[in-house]
Amino acid sequence: MASTAELLRCHWTRGEPGREAPRELVVALYRWWVAAMVLKIAGATWDICWHFRWLRDDLAPPHLINTVGTVIVIGLVVFHTYTGIGVDRATLRWMQWGLGIFLVAAPLDVINHRINGLDITAWSPSHALLYLGTGLISVGLLRGWARYGGGDRYFYPVTCFLWFTVLDNFLFLNQHQEYGVLGLAAWERGTPYAEDTLLQFAADDLGRPLDWIAVKSFTLPVPDWVYPTWATVTGLGTLVLARRLAGRQWTATTIAAGYLVFRCVAWALLGAAGFPISAVPFFLLAGAVAIDLSFRLAPAIRPFAGAAVVTAVTYLALWMQQTYIASPPVDYWSVLYAVVLFAAVWWLISYLLDTESGRRSWQRVVSRGQTMTGARESTTPKP
């Protein structure tokens, strides 16, 4: 910490993006990024189950944890912008735009809740802006780390974690259904997770008595086809892109397994603390394994045959989870358009990365990161 602080002080001077700096400073900056994203994800994970128990509170502990992560992000973006260290111009723009959208969305979300009441659905416009801002930041981090993190002994684990942030950002929307299905079941048993004032507020929002319809509208507000389709197209689409860009076997499985371990740990901690629990999307692991195995297919048929196999395996695993464990309601006919959309996403990824210009662009970014690591070795003596 003392060495990093000294490096920060020595390099707090104006510079253009791409400026050379000691390698240990650049790596330390990205490790601070990891810490910031951990705090943001932890706060968001706690926040969604908080909303299934109590009425919204702007200063609730989950919001404060998320805010600490956001403050670190602000500090890092300011440092990158002022010094130009650890980023090229394009990477910096992704970070700046993502942070800017997030900072605009946060007060809009507060205003939206003031006007529209709970607005608990994860699919609201103000929430979408929060996800968009976080997603753009993650894209910038992936690009920057690929360019400047090469040679670090934790390069691959950090890469997987950054892809985990993208996956979590997409699948966060599905957590409403995952909490909601168990929340509705708890209400039907006569032991609701939510306090009475929250349930009554939700019913009043709908202008109806506190009955099963009101609770279902509160807990499961989107059509049944949304959950499996969104998980397949965006969640597994993210894993396809991660596997392709990382270029290592079992990358998709590693990221999905890490995500599920995180969800299980959060489930155990929140449940032990008396908070609502959610269904965990274990079916994603089957889809991730199928993705990694599908990369053994010939490239020409991979987007279509792979999409068909992965979608079928995913829906089968989802059916098994719904039968033997728990999952949100599923419209299984959605497999017909989920496979088409997923094949289109996979084909687009292959098209962009297999064209000569696209392949040259990505290889130029990665190879420069591996040879330069964004910086020269430090000449600063260690304390």
C-alpha cells in the first residue's frame, strides 16, 4: 500500500492516454478496479433481497456499500483521465461514458421511486441506465486489462472476474424472478419474507386488495418467456464471447462456475442473516459446459449447431432444476425464438472476430498488452 501510494504521488501529473508508467502502478490500478467492482456487486446483490423484505430506503446498508465502490470508481476514472496512465484513449472513453451514465441514472432512479412508488421491477428505465453504465465500465476494463495486464501472474483470473462482472450485470435482471418465485411461495405458506407494510404498499400501488394477484404482480412482474430467453441470449452470449476472446479451454465453464459459487455464498450469508433467499440458476453451468464443448465443432457450423445444442442443453437443465430444486416460471415454447436469437448473437460474434480486419484489431490490442504491459519496469526503489 505504501509503495502504491508513493507511485500515485510521483505520477500525479497531467498526461495523455497511453502514457508510460511503472508496470506495478498500472497493475495496482486494475486491482483497485477489481476491489471497486466487488463492492458494487456485493452491494447490488444485497440490495435486491433487501427490497423483497422492507420498503425502499435511500441510505440502506446495501446502497452504502455500492456507493463506496462507486466512489473508488470515480477516483480511478479521475486518475486515468488526468494522468493518462493505464488506459488508451478508447478504453478511457468507455470508462468515462459508463461512469457518466451511472451518475446520471442514480439520481433519476431516486426520483423515479419518489414518483412511482416501489418500482421494484428490475426492468424499469432508470434501472436500465444503471446497468448500461456499469456495462460500459466493464467493457472499458476488459479492453484496458487485455492491453495493459499481459504478463501479470493473475492475468487470466482477473480476466475471468471482469467477464464475471459482465455476466452478473446481465443476469441481475433475472434475479427479480429468482427472488420472486420463492417470495410468492413463502406468502402462500403464510410465512411471507416481506414485512406487512411492504406488501400493503405494493397492493396499494396496484389499487387492489392484498391478495394473491397483488403479491404475484409484486414478485413475478414479467412474462414467463423472459427469464429463460434473457438467460440464454445475454448470459450464455456473454460466455460465448468470453470463451472466444480469452481463447482458453473451459473459460465459459470457469466464469459460470465462479458466478454460481458467488450466488451460493450470497444465498447462505443472506439466509443466515434472515433475509429472503432466491433460486440459484444452476442450469447455466450446463449451458457453459456445452459452450466450451461446442468450440470443438468446425468454425463454419459452430454458431448454428453450437447454438442449437447449447440452447437445448440449457432448457433441459432448467426443466430439471424447476422439477427437482426451484426456478421461476418458464414458458418452454420460448426455446423456439431463444435458439434463433442465440444463434444470431453467436454468428455475429464469429463474423466480427473472424473477419481479417476484426482479427487484426483484436490481436494488435492483445499482443501489445503482452509485450508492453502498458508500461516500463519501475525504477522506483522499494521501501
